[in-house]
Amino acid sequence: MKKFNRTLVTTALPYANGPVHIGHLAGVYVPADIYVRYLRMKGEDVLLIGGSDEHGVPITIKAQKEGITPQDVVDKYHNIIKDSFEKFGISFDVYSRTSNKVHHETASEFFKTLHEKGEFIEKTSEQYYDAEANQFLADRYITGTCPHCKSEGAYGDQCESCGTSLNATDLIDPRSSITGNKPELKETKHWYLPLDKYEPYLKQWILEEHKEWKPNVYGQCKSWLDNGLHPRAVTRDLNWGVPVPVDGGEGKVLYVWFDAPIGYISATKEHTPDWEKYWKAEDSKMVHFIGKDNIVFHCIIFPSMLKAEGSYILPENVPSNEFLNLEGDKISTSRNWAVWLHEYLEEFPEKQDVLRYVLTANAPETKDNDFTWKDYQARNNNELVAILGNFVNRALVLTHKYFDGKVPAAGELNDFDKETLAEIPTIKAQVEKNLETYHFREALKEAMNLARLGNKYLADTEPWKVIKTDEERVKTIMNICLQISTNLSTLMEPFLPFTVNKLREFLNIEPLAWENIGENVIEVGHQINKASLLFEKIEDATIQAQVDKLLATKAANEAANKPVTPAKENINFDDFMKMDVRVGTITEAEKVAKTKKLLKLTVDTGIDQRTVVSGIAEHYKPEEIIGKQVSILVNLEPKKLKGIESQGMILMAEDADGKLSFVSPDQAVKPGSEIR
Ligand SMILES: [Zn+2]
């Protein structure tokens, strides 16, 4: 195996048009953070690189919709994302952003180098153009039907239903997302990276030399390579992004997927003047943590760019996860179907590790997985509280009870003691093996086995019984329990950094190195502190509140998506003229006794003062509507409702969620005015 002297870990740049959710965390940031914390504990030279991706069309579309600048959009979300990562303990060495100067310079230089080396093809082609908006329609500015899966609403660069990467001209029935118009074709010049040129190299590098990559990553690469690569445009007709820095580039910017991965380089530059050794030295190992939707960009396109530039190393591994769903549905920013990190941090203070634990224990490493609040509760209560928290608590409480919190000396060890202690290095080796091969779920499960071992040891040795007859034996038992607790404070650190800080405070010890796991490092006579609970039980009501929140989101989405009732059959003009609709003014209103929905109204119709019973009591209070002008059908046959004769009908507009509104003239009108 190749020997590396430093590691550069990059994490997919979250897109700055919304906050970060649990899907992002489980797919990328939690596993990357575990990996880097582990390497740091081993004393290795490692950098964790991150930043916000602030270019691209979704940001300009959002800015246009909200009537603010793209910079306003990215400033808002960059700050929310950066702050929530920090509070969640994602231990970035640098968290940068692609709208800053160092990135614009770096991306610009990178493009110029490739241009000077003749690595691009310049090509004039016809692209979709919206004449009314006076703008070319790049990427998400155009939508249409996907030519592969036939689903509607595919974007000009990608279909989100089937994940296929597209060219805008592939779309069936394309529409401008600015005006909804059918776009026209207009000539424009762009720069293309000829990916086909790197195809033989990529085949050798990935398919032959990196068979160890995860099957989902390897498989997707193989499918791309088997289908054949084609030149890909790396510029766009837009004004938000890194300007194309060569002649003829006016009014054009780099394609967001060209500039975003260069963001890893810019961020490293921002962090250290020594950045080049991480990016260019042959003994550096680069690992990209990403979600499955980014595989092609990190395994095919970015490596081709780096190869074309010539002085950079390529990634050693690209551990990509599958998707995490939420309560059985795909997580979606636009449908607000997500658990947002910044909201979680507010609603569950001091519970970062519970979420880190659940997202790792249930990580979508080999297939899409589902996050449910019930599972979150069960893992907290049955695993963190009942296994890890319970063991540590008993070890500490009993030491205080029997030995005033001083670490007792172990006497002679029996076979069971020896077997128990011998398990620790075995568990350590299992955790290491899994972490180094990016199996974080399995690594966490192995680490929890140390807490299970502690519980089993306590249950079998029963110090609370033995203390009555053999205090010396209990000294040995508690010494071993404290050794296990100390080892837990080290072994758990990559996974549960907040919890181990608490545990060290209880044990009154400093952080230890990874290599200390398995050694007896807690000294006899050492005074430990009073302990409190590491984890607390999460009650049903807390979980129900989160489920209710999601149900409310679902109801709101359903109402918003409810189809409009289809049009009725045509009628002739005479039929229409039979209806006598007038403007009336409500002069009196009261609730109809013993009903929930009915109000009894008196309406001045201009013709007369009449009584109308109307089913609007859940939408309007009687006192609010006196004086209100409304539309009333005056020639409807009278009808008795709850013993009151109703003479006519007030016309109401009904919203998708069933909410009723009056249909009123937009200025005062004489009662009796005809509506037609
Ligand atoms: Zn599709």
C-alpha cells in the first residue's frame, strides 16, 4: 500500500440558497468529521476543507424572486450554514466561500492556464434564449420534459427525478423559467473541456487502479465511462459567477461545476501558505466526501480538469453516500421536507451528539436510508442512555460510593478480568479498520461494543453484592471499570466529541491520543469528579412535537399542490343572465344557536333588507363583517336552514385548504348594483 504523509479531506460545498439539513450531514459532513478527528488523534497531518458554493443559477433565480441581489442571498445562507456547522462540531480547518476574492483569482488563473495550454475547444452553437427577458437560458433557467425518464420539470443541466445530467437542448418541450415562454435558439460561443480526451486515462485510473472504491461510486463511474465521454461546456451566458478571463468572454462566467471544486483549492490557499504540498505532493492523500448526486463531478470532471492543468494530484478515494430520506419521503428544500440543522440546534440544545450518533448509526452508506423521529428516540433511549450512559454512570457513582471517588488499586486479576481487558485492543483494531475503509456505521457499532463490554463486566462481577464480603475484590472491579471508561473517552471522540468532553470532566483527565487506547492510563489514587448523566431520556411528547411539525408541512404542501377543479361544461348567455347577482351590504350578523358553521346575516340588497344564512362562522366573526360589501345571488329559491328562511346566497371564494373569503368590489358600490 502507498505510504502517505499528509491527508487533505474535502467536503462537498453546500449550496448557499438554503440552510443545511440532516441529509447533508449524514451524507457528507458527519462521516468526514469522524474521519478527520480520528486522523488528528493519531497525530497525522490532516486538513478538513469546506465552504459555501455561492454561484450558479438557483441563486440568481432566488434573488430575482425575492427582489434582492444574489450577494444578499449568499450572505444570508453562508452565515447560517457556517454558524450551524460550528455549533454542531464539524471541525473544519477552514470554511470558506466561492464569492470571495481568493477564489475568483484561483478559479480565473486555473481557467487561464488551461486556455493557454490549449486544453479547451471553443465552439459556437445555438443555445436557448428568452427574447422577452433578453437573456440566455442556462441550466435551471430552462425546464422541460426529461428525454430519459419523461418526467416534467427537468432542468437544463440535470433531471432531478432520474439523476441524468443533461444539455438544455435535450429537453422536450422546453420553457423559460423566467417568463414561461417557449425559448428561441440563438448563437453563442463557449469553451468546452474535451472529456473524451481523458477517457482512456480515467478508465485505467478508476476502473483498474481503484477497484476498492465503494460499489456505488465505482459503478456510476463505470457506467459513465462505458457510455463514452463527450466535450462539456465549462462556461455560461450569465452575469453571476467568476467572469471568463480571456478574450471573447465578456458577459460570460465559468460554469458553477467548473468553479466549485476549485473552491477546495482556494479554501486551502486561504488557510495556509503551504497549500501546495497538500495539492501537489505525491505523498499527499486527497479524499473527497460527497453525496451520490456529485459523483460524476468529483470522479470524472474535476479529475479531468486537474489532469489538464497537470501539476495536481488526483483523489485517492471518493467515499460517497446514498441519500437519507425523512419519514419515508425524499428530503426536499423546496417542499420544506427536512430537519434543518439550525432549527435542530435550537430545539434540542446540547444534543448535537445524539443527532451525530443517529445519523452515523443509520448512515446511508450502501443504500438510501430513512430517518424517523421514532428511531431517533429509540437510539437515544435504548443505546446512548441505556448502554453508554448507564455504564459510565454506574462506574463513576460506585467509585464515589465505595472509595470517595479515588481510583482504587487493582489486586491480582482473574481470568475474566484479563479477558475483559484483552477485548479493548481488539475493539480498537476493529474501529480502526472500519474507519480507514470509510465504514463509519460499522466503526461506531464496534466502538459501542466497548460500552457493552463494560455493562457485561459489571453485571457479571456484581460489585454491589461483593462489597459486603470482599472490598479488595471490588477495588479491582472498579479499577477495571474506570479503565474502560477512560478508554471510552478516547475511542468515542471521533463520533461523540461533546460527550467525551463531559466524560473527561467527570474523570478529571486531559484528552488522550488514539494510541493510548488499551493502555492503563488512569493512575491509582487519582481523584475523579462528581458525575451527572451523559445522556437524558427523550420523552414521547418531544418526538410527537417534531412529527406534528412535519405533518403540518405535509398538509401545507398538499394544499399548495391541490389541483384546480376542471372547468364545467359551457353554458349559453341566456343561462348566465338568469342569475341575478348583486352587491349587498351586511348590516347585521349573529351566530345561529347550536351550530358551528352558520351565521344569520341581514343584507341590504338595494332591493330590500333580507335574511341570509351563510356557512361562514368558522372564517368570520359576526362583529368583523358588519358594513362589509359582498356578492349575493338574490334570485335563488328561499330555503329553510335551522328554522330560518334564507333568501339568497352570499358568494364565497374557497381556497385549497378550505378557507373561505368574500368576493367584494374593490371600491364602495351602491347596494343593488348588478354583477355580470
Ligand atoms: Zn429524468
